Amino acid sequence: MQKMVTILGPTASGKTQLAAHLAARLHEEGRKAEILSGDSRQVYRGMTIGTGKDLADYVVGGYSVPFHLIDICEPGTKYNLFQYQQDFLEAYESVRSRGALPILCGGTGLYIESVLKGYRLSPVPQNQALRDELDGRSLEELTAMLVDLKRQSGSVMHNQTDVDTAQRAIRAIEIETYNLAHPTPEREFPPIDSIVIGVSIDREARREKISRRLRQRLDEGMVDEVKGLLGRGIAAEDLIYYGLEYKFVTEYVVGQTTFDEMFHRLEIAIHQFAKRQMTWFRGMERRGFTIHWIDAALPMEEKIATILQLDDFTSRQ
């Protein structure tokens, strides 16, 4: 079994800062650690503000913590779980080959669970006939279809936190339909032995931080970032596909909504997203994962000390 530390949590919980500070502490002690991102949207180049990459968080006390799986593909493309597993394993093995501790950090529960449990996947081709058939159906109709397909297959592979547009729901239906007709072949992917740390943040504190951070990102140029992506020739529907910030800000930029309406709807959507993230993480616990929860409100030094004192952590060194 391999060894890793995983730090997960909902958006705005401070998980990236925690992972970076843990890596920096280990560096101070002469131990190497590198961060592997577990975020489904931070893989895209040029989508920086809206995905909350916050690259400054990876610099702690002047030390730049090495990180991976960020800015690895072009915007406008459809990165998927199968590709993530391949890229993750390559990065993971590279980190291990340098004698460093991999720290998986992110909020995309499906991506995280897929590598911890060693899901065996195969690439799913596009089914244009199915897409034509589903075109024009509402998100509610598509979600109901997806739930039925998952019931038939017994699948837990679909991440509901990411399906907030009809286009993403259609892709999820495409995947589930393919997997029902084509049983997944055995593909080598080792389960990863990892201690799992969860960052728990009070709901009201999370809501306040989400709202404050949204205003900050808009002030930092999130609208201009979307305009720039559109100006590079990326279709509006492709940006909308990515959901959340890119969905609502794109709709504002192309004139479908006002700024105030965009802000209000996006704020609600991010709150709902964070709630669904926590639902996924609680589901991981029901599926057999032990998650060591740490209060986000604790001082950073106390959070780091708590992790370093965990028996599961010391046994992996």
C-alpha cells in the first residue's frame, strides 16, 4: 500500500492554506512534501480567479510549496475523471520517486474518492444520437434521468456537486448509459493508502466567507477574466459548461442578466455547492472512509499540530 495525506473540505474552508502550511512545516523539519490538486476546474489554464487557484497560498514564509495538476489543459476542453486518474497517478508516482510525501488537496469529492479507492475506469466516447435526443430537456428532467440510471447501475461514480448545467447533466447521462452497456474492464489503478483530514467550517462562517470572497474575486477582475476567455474564441456555452462562476459571469457578460442578478444567483449557487460538497464527504464516511475533522476556525499552528499528532499521520512517516 502507498502512503499519502489527503486534505479535503468545502469551498472557502481554507484547505489549500492548510495543505501548504503542512508541507512547509515538513520542509522545515527536513521532510519533503508536494501538493496534488483534487479540483476538477483548476486543471484549466487561464481560469484562475473563477476557480480560486489562489496560487499565493502555496508560498509560506518565502518557501514555494511544489504543486501539481493545476493549469494542465486548455479552457474550452472537457477534462474528465478518466483523464484525472491518469494525470494523478503520473504526478503521484513522480512525487514518491523524489522521496516526498504527496498531499492530495481539494474539494471535488469524486476525484478524491476515485484515487483513494482505485476506481477502474475506461474513457467514454461521445454519443451524438443520445445528445440530440436529450437536447432541449430541462435540468430537472435530466437529473431525474440520471438518478434512474444510477439506480440501475448501482453507481456512486457521479459527482452531483458538478452538475449545475444541462450540458454537464447530459455528459453524466452519457457516461452512465455507456457504462450500463459496456461493463468497465479491469484497469490497473492501485488504491492509495492515505490518512484523510477534513476541514470543517461552521455554516454561518462559511456563508460569510463565501460572500466576502465572491466580492473580492469580482473586484480582482473575474469579469475581465471571462471576457478574456471569450475573446480568445472560447464559446460562451463552453464556459457555461464549467458551472458556478463561469456559468453566471458568462451569462452576465453576454447580456443575459444584470450584474446584481448575476451576483445574487451566483452567491446562492456557491452556497448550495458547498452544502453538496459536505454531503459528498459525509457519504464518503458512510462508504467506509475515516475522516479526521479539524475546525477551520482554529489557529493555523494548532491545526498543523493536531495533524502531526494523529496516530494515522505518524504511522505513515
